[in-house]
Amino acid sequence: MADCIFCRIVAGELPADVVARTPRCLAFRDLDPKAPTHVLVVPVDHIDHAGELGPEHADMLAEVFDTARTVAEGDGVAASGYRLVFNVGDDAGNTVPHLHLHVLGGRPMAWPPG
Ligand code: DGP
């Protein structure tokens, strides 16, 4: 989608601090990090949000979660723990309408989130 920020990052049209790349997804550091590790894992093919996922996305999702684990290991937070978050809709604070998995770690995090 031409007007989607994350599609443009995937296409290399906008800069990003890329930490991992696979055939179906890209992982890059969040512009406004909420934790020492804050990486977004996004699918290459545009999908708006997690509420639109179906069985046909199983392979892509497996790759997204596999990449999240690779990112956590690379940042050294796999053993200490990390949080994986998909925000859906306004009440969750979803601001970018391209599916993205937040990988957050490097500090203790409250539950439930504020
Ligand atoms: P969400 O609230 O779940 O929609 O999270 C969107 C995240 O995307 C938010 O933490 C800030 C981040 N973000 C927004 N625009 C950019 C950008 O252009 N580059 C990067 N790296 N991150 C962005």
C-alpha cells in the first residue's frame, strides 16, 4: 500500500534500524521505544491488524513469531523475559494500520499494562 508507513519501510523507501529480515517479514527498532528492546516485526505483505488474521496466514505468523524469538535472543533478553504484543483498535492504542508484533524487553514490565 503506497501510503502505508510500514509498507514503505519494507520496500526500503523509508529508513529503519532493521535487525532481522526473512522472506515473509521484517523486524526493525521502534522509533519511540518503550523498553530497552523494542522491535516491531511486520509482515512483508500488508494486512491491517491482527483482527483480520485467518488460517491462510499461518505460515506468515509462524515466521513472525520465529523472528521475534530471534530478535529476543539477539538482544540478549530471551532468558530474562520479553513481551509480545499486537494492538488492535483505538482502545489498545493501535496507531499504524499495518500488522506489527511488538517485541519488548530489557526491563521488568507491569501486568496488566497501563
Ligand atoms: P501501535 O501503537 O501498536 O500501532 O504501534 C505503532 C508503533 O510504531 C509505535 O510504537 C511507534 C512506531 N512507529 C511509528 N512510525 C514509525 C516509523 O516510521 N518508524 C519506526 N521505526 N517506528 C514507527
